[in-house]
Amino acid sequence: MAAALASIALIAAQAHALSGDSATDGTYAFTAKLDIEGDGGKRSCSGALVDKQWVLSASRCFAADPGKDFRIEEGAPKGKVTATVGRTDLSGAAGSVTDIVEVVPYAGRDLVMARLAKPVSGVSPVAIGTTPVATGEQLKVAGFGRTKTEWVPDKLHTAPFTVDAVQNATIGITGKDAAVCQGDTGGPALRDSAGRVELVAVNSTSWQGGCLGTDPTEARTGAVDVRVDDLAAWVQQVRYRPVFAAAPWGKATHIASGYFTGGSAGGTRHMDMVVRWNDAEVTLYQGSDDKDPRHPFSAEYQLAKRPEPGKTSIWQHAEQITGASFGEGPDGLVVRWDDGELTQYTHVDAKGFHGEKQLAKAKNTVWPHAQQITAGRYSANQQRDDLLVTWDDGRVTLHPDLNTNGVADKAQKLLVNKNTTWSHATQISAGEFTGKRTADLLVRWSDGEATLYPGADAAGFHGEINVRPKKSPWINATVVNAGAFVANERPDDVIVRWANGTLGLYPGVGATGTPDEIKIVG
């Protein structure tokens, strides 16, 4: 569809609205009016509130020359932008007017998430539809653009449109007695599903037939909208960003990775992360479906609450945790407690811990001497259920197939005998960095050196690869954990919680070393 732009000539002091009916007061109150200043002029667009602090709109609304290119850079908008939300009649005082302080475009589509300076209250965000748009489907389009008779209307207008064509990223729609006009760009295309309104697309370009100020001979009422129905995961990931960054990461004491909320290697959803905090709270962070290494997580779930004053929590006593896989269902955890007890939680998900199994009894005389534990794929069994342990006397042992053997002495393999070196292994994590038949071991030593042991198995270690020298900045790494957080093919990404409370990600660590750090917090 060789469509003309639906909005955006830089016309000073003019606002624009959809050529349809006025919305009933309060209906579609999530529709936002955007007023944008830049390059010495003003323009207006529409959008939809999809979170208390985020509006979804068209990226061309923020472009320097929207008629030529909708692509924009992530970050603060180039000029002052305000969003009016919850005010379907602009002459009234309902809702709120808030600055937009950040824009996050979706690569390759005329689509942007715009963050408000403060959350909106009293307005329910619209849900993102997840059922694919179909040809022939009837949608309701809303916007604050001009109408057939009004150049600067005060009210939100809506009109029905029919879906004519469905492409990978866009849909073609046509209005019977209405058109998408200037100022409607970014406005929502909505589906009514069993009484629930869903956002499935946003206005991008249009022929503007019948809109005030257009060629009176132009009768086409078709438009191109950008699909949103396949981007619910991206919307969730973007809206979650400030929440993740606001967590008190300087208080994170333990991190474990695994597929706890769904997904698997090679799938779209990446590994999740379980974090135990110094106040005994335990949080599950859901991996993102997006491959942006700067934002690897998209949601969070509280697995254990911090204890109330005067009370205690079992998680105050966790000395080490590691993610593991034990078969069908979500991954699980292995926990070593401060009294020597060793516990397997066969499955962990957003609702908590399941399938508890005691591997070693409390107050035993063996496991209090364990220093670090990590579970990985160190045997012929393809599950990540082989436990590698470093001990305070320098020994390193492997306990294969925990689900079958537990930590029985008869199954234990001694990889390294007593020595004075391995007691300096400050953090260890299983990963698959070198493409060997079995998993590798990443060790961060007390002097800041970091070493990979490729293809560890019951026979021991088979060489070593130095990836960080002695006295490197890794001497300040407080927590180190490997997982599949970016490409999701294998667990070869490393997350580091630094002593200063920031959080860094090293995507695709390999035999050649660690890539540049990507700061995901701080």
C-alpha cells in the first residue's frame, strides 16, 4: 500500500483527530494525546497507555523527518514531549499531563515505547492482544487527530475498520465511513474479545480520504498499521526495565540460573535467574524473549519473603545455591545450608519450590566443609544434574546424576586431591563455553584471576584456559554465575554482581576470553 503519511507535518500550534465518532466520556481513556516540540515547530500524535508509566505509539512521531524515515535512537526524546492520558475530552481536567523522558523503538517497525516521567493513576492500561490479527477482522481505531470538519478537535474519536491484509509486521485496514487523519499516528487499533479490549496494532500511515485539509478528490480510507499482537513479550520486557534496575543489587548474595518459567535451549525465552538477598528474600527473574543483552529479564516473582521483625526464615541459612535440571518440567535448585544439610528442589517456578528432596542430613560432619557448589552437564546424562564441589582442604569432587545417585560416596568422583590451591576458588559456575562434549567449569580465584576448565567430567579436568589475569577487576566480583541469557543456545553468558552493587553481563564467553562487559544495572 503506497500510503501517504497519517500525521506529522511540522505545523506550529496545531493539533490533529480521527475522522469518526466522538468517544463516550471515559471510553478508551487509555488513549494518549502526544504533543511534541522540536526543530522549531510542534506536532501531535496519539498513543495508548500499556503500563502505568509507558505509552505505546509510532516511532515516526519522534523522528526528525517522519515523512522520510521512522527510525529513531533509544534514549531521551530530542525535544519536549508531553502525554495527556485519561482525558478523552481535552477541554476538561480529567487524567494527567506528563512529560515523556525516554523512548525505546522496536527495530524495523514504526513502533516505540515511551516512558512517562511519573506513573499515571486512575487509568487502566490497555492489554496487548496475543491472538494474530486475521483478514476480515473488525477493529476499532482511536485517535486525537483531525476530523472531517475539525482542525483542532477537543475530543477523542473512534471508528470501525476492517482488516484487508496481514503482513509480518503490518496490517492494511479500511474504514467504511472514516479515515485515519493527521494526528492519529500512533493511535491504537483495538479488538473487542469477549468484552475485553485488546491493543493489536498502532496507526502508521494513511491515504486520509475525507480528512479536513486533504485533497477533496481523495476518497481512499485505507491505512497501514503496525502490528503489536506478536510483540507482547517485547512490550513486557521494556516496561519491566526500570523495575529490574531499581532492585538493591548490592544486597544480592547468591545467583542461580535455569529454565524455571518455561523455555529451553534454542527456544525464544532465555534462562531465568533466582536471586537470594541478604535479608533472606528470594526472587525469581524471568528471562526475556528478546536478544538484547542490555535487558535480559522481563518479569519477577517473589519466591520467599523477607522475615518480619523478630522472626526468621529458612533462607537466612542458605550458604550456596545452584540451578540444575532433573528431567521433565521446570528446572530446580540445589541448596547447601549452614548446618551442612543439602537439599534438592526438583522443580522451581513462579509459584515456589517443589519436589523437595534431602540429599544430606542436617548437622552432618561432611558437608559443612564444602566451600562452593555448581551443577552442570558433566556426565553422559544430558541433564544439568551433576554436582561439582570444592572443599576447604582443596579437594574437588563430582557427584553425577543427583536425581538417581544423590551424593552417595559410591557415586562420588574425586577430581582433585587435597592441595593448597583450590581453597582459593572464590566462585565457581558451570557453563558451556568451549563446545566440548561435557560442560566447562568457570573459576574466579581470590586474586582476581578467572579460569575455564573445558570439558570437565568424571576423569577430571582436561586443561585450563586463563580468561582473566591475576589482579584483574574481577577481584571485585562478589557473585558470578553463568547462564543462557542472550543467544539462548547454551549457557555461555556470565553475570557478575560487583562489590559496588552494579550488575554486568559478559555475553558469549569462550576459549578466547571474555568480551566487553555490558552494564545491565549501574
